[in-house]
Amino acid sequence: MGRTDDDTAEASAGLHLLDTHYREHPQTGPTGRRATNATPGTPLNIGIVDHITRCVAEVVDHARTEAPKPTGPLPDRVADIYDWYLQHTADAGPEARLRRDIIIKRQQMEHAIALGDHKVVRTHWCPGCRTLGLKWNSHARRAMCLNGRCLDRHGAGRSWTLARLATQYILDQEIRARRAT
Ligand SMILES: [Zn+2]
């Protein structure tokens, strides 16, 4: 389970930032460097609240489906949901654990994108051409490959969802881990 520790910590940190800052101060950045115009009574950032709710629900649903034992109450702090997830799926089957790691990785990337960190896709290999050079397209909500020779069958540049990148990343890790043993 050690190989997911960094991704879990990052996912947790991202969720914590979204939960504690964006939820309450939709008009300022996470660092608080920009002057705030938020007035009392400013509504919550509904998009962020939805995002957090959806992510937590996905984790809880999967944990409750796969956990060998009853999962008990959820943690008090929303960002602790990933530790709770790992704890309750530690003895689940290998496929369930792989699926869990993919969910955590994807959510870690989704939190980064929600926080405006579009660079998160740059460290991922393109699943099509296996080179680095992906760029996030906010409109399409996909990572576009900038390699001019990486084309689909219609001759258009290829692009990937975060789910696809997360799956590739975890499967690559799994292959490396198997080779190492
Ligand atoms: Zn490519």
C-alpha cells in the first residue's frame, strides 16, 4: 500500500483546501494572496460543494461495496476520507485495491484542476504515444497531447480524460512493482 501514500496525501491535501477555503471563500485563491471581495452572505461555491460531495460519495460507495468488514462511521474531517478508504479496503481483493488506487489518483488530479493547477497533467505520459507533453484543456475537460504525430484515426490530435490518465498511471506503477519483485 506504500506506493499510494504520496498520491493519497496529495488527494487529501487538495480536498482539504477545497473544503476549507473554496467552499467558504469562493472569490479568493487557495493562498489568499489576492484581495478578497467576498461579502458576508456570499453563497457557497456550488460547483466546489458538488465536486466534494461527488468525490466523497464515490469513495464511500466503493469502500462499502468492497470492504470485507462493515465500514462504520465516516471521519469527521472530510480530507480524512482517503485514509478511511485505505483502512477499510486494505484487505479487499487485488482488483478492488487497484480500482481504489485509480479512484484516489483521479480524484487527486480532479482536486488539483479544481484548484487551478492545470500542470498536474504534465507529469503524465500520453497513453497514445508514451511521451510527455500533455496540456489541460478546461473547455473540453481533457488533457490534449501536443505531439504532432500523436493522432487518432481521423487525423485529429489525441486527448484523454483524467480517468484514463489515472488508470494508466496506476497500471504502470503496478507493472513496475511486479517487475521489481
Ligand atoms: Zn500522445
